[in-house]
Amino acid sequence: MKALRFGRHAAIAVIAAGALALTACGSDNATGTSPAASQSGGAKVTGTLTGIGSSAQGAAMDVWKTNFASANQGATVQYSPDGSGAGRKAILDGSAQFAGSDAYLKDDEYASSKDKCGSDGAINIPVYISPIAVAFNLPDIKELKLDAATVAKIFRGQIAKWNDPAIAALNPDAKLPDLKVTPVNRSDDSGTTQNFTDYLSAAAADVWTDKAAGVWPASLKGENAKGTSGVVKTVTDTPGAVTYADDSAVSGKLGTAQIKVGDSFTKISPDAAAKAVDAGKPVDGRAASDLSIKLDRKTTIAGAYPVVLVSFHVVCTTYADQKTADLVKAFESYVVSDAGQKAAADAAKSAPLSKALQDKALKSIESIKAKS
């Protein structure tokens, strides 16, 4: 279980800023109570950062932006939750200083990033860990048990009714309705879709014959909607509908599935998601400071929830000027700090980075530089 770690890096954003002699602006925060405020009187950064990307990060980004701006008057972070694919495209073409993405850069994207981000290209920094809920709208049912093959059949349209024998066999005590199953998928290029289809293609390969991808297979019929909020609203408004979405967006609104792992079923939770992430491996062939994680979707570790996304901030290893590099470093240092991770957990039910992953993230952020 991953406990929240208070205090260790609570003021890292501005302490790091002072140590790096970052661009100064007005006086220190008068109250000293902001989660991102300096406790050492260090200088603060100014300027505007533009980010585009993951809608799953939406709630976390809102609190990160607010806290960082409060601690650094004159600094602003703009973020448009247009989807992970749009975010990666934006950093590759230089229209954003960072991207939020629920999938790390593909090999060809990493190669392309060297055009705008220097010889080491862009790097993926994990900032947000969250389980992806298989979420449904069924009268009087808030929880079901499902295995990977059954989930795959549901989203492939091979299970037409909720009282199908495959679902009933896993839930013998449930009063399943004779109600049409309506799968709802993301219409945009989505990191959540990438992670969800990665799970299905690994854990239910006999049923899910499509490759993992950020765009939903065109051959599959069903409803679709844009963004996390779009699919959640569609399911909320449609009895019998089912989707996949960041758990923070469905909590209290829809029923969710426990997922079979090994011989038992794992209930969705931040701690279970974090346990699955810790079992992941680094991705080969990237810059030394890159922290892309390849997840083990077929894990049998007790208590792990493998339908999980690790959401990254994709940043350049080299920026055109020192002010931008310093601003990126200060913001990202706050995001992965104890204070930033606690803020995200409170706002979005995400799991905090483990200490080991947090330390690696800070080291990678420290390596960001400006062109000489």
C-alpha cells in the first residue's frame, strides 16, 4: 500500500527554483500557507506555460495550476484537456511547452521530438497514477465482478444483454436485468483508450484481436463521445451503457467492476493501481532521463489492479531559453512533490508516486536545460 508522504518535498518547486537562481518576481507569499509556497525565501519564477493533453488529468491539473500560480505570482500555467494524442502532437510541433499524456511517446514520436527538443528529444515524466474504471449504468447495481475476457466481449459487442450467462456466471448473487448492453468509447485519440486496449490485448488476446491504440477500432460498433466527461455523461444518461474512464470521473455516479487478477477479484482503488504500476518495467531505447513505464497487464500480484493508466507530462530535455526551462522545472518539481501529489490525490483520487519513482522524476526534471 502506498501511503501519502507529507513534507519530504513539500516546498520543492520554489526551493529548487532558488537553488537554480531562477527568474525572480515579487515578494514571497504573505501567508506562507500555499502548498507550493517557499519556506526558505527563495526566488520565484514568472512567465506562462502552455500545456495540452490528457482529460483524465483534468482535476489534478486544475489544482496544480492554482497552487503553483498562488506560490509564484507572475507565473501562469494554461492547460487545455484536448486528449493525450493532441497533447503529444502539440509538444512535437512546438505549440506547447509540455503535454499531458496517458501514454508515453511512441518510438516514432520520440524520434520526431528531437527536432524541437534537442538531441535527447522529449522525455516522459510520470505525474499521475489512476485506475481506469469499467463503469456502467445499471439500476440498483453498483458493483460487478468481471474478468478480462468478459470485459473484452462486452466492448466488442459480443455480449448483448446484461443477464448474459458469461456475466451471470461471475456474479451468481446479482439480479442482472434483461437490459441491452450499450458500449461507449472515446471518439478522440485518447491515452485512456490506449491503456484500456493495451490491457484487453494483453489479458484477453483470444477475444481482443485488435492492437492497443489510442483510437478506438473503427470496425467496432457502439456509441462514442469526446473526452472523459463526454463518455461519463453519455453512460450516466443511458441505462445499460458501459464505458472505460478515469475512476475519479465516475466515482459516485456509476457502478464499477472488480477485475479478476489471478484467482481473485480486485476492487478498484488508488492503492491497487499503484501496486500494478510498481510491477512495471522501463521502456528501452529512450533518453537516460526518460521514465516511460511498460505495465504488466497480466500480473497475478494479489491486490494489484491492472486496468491502470500512468499519466505523464511530456517535456523537452532542452528548451530555447533559460526562463522557459526554469519555469518548466519549477512547475514539474511541484507536480511530483509531496504537496503536488497530495493535492492531486485529494482532488482526483489518484495514487501518489512511490518514493522511488518520485526521486527518479525529480532527478529527470533537474536534467532539463536551455540551449547553450
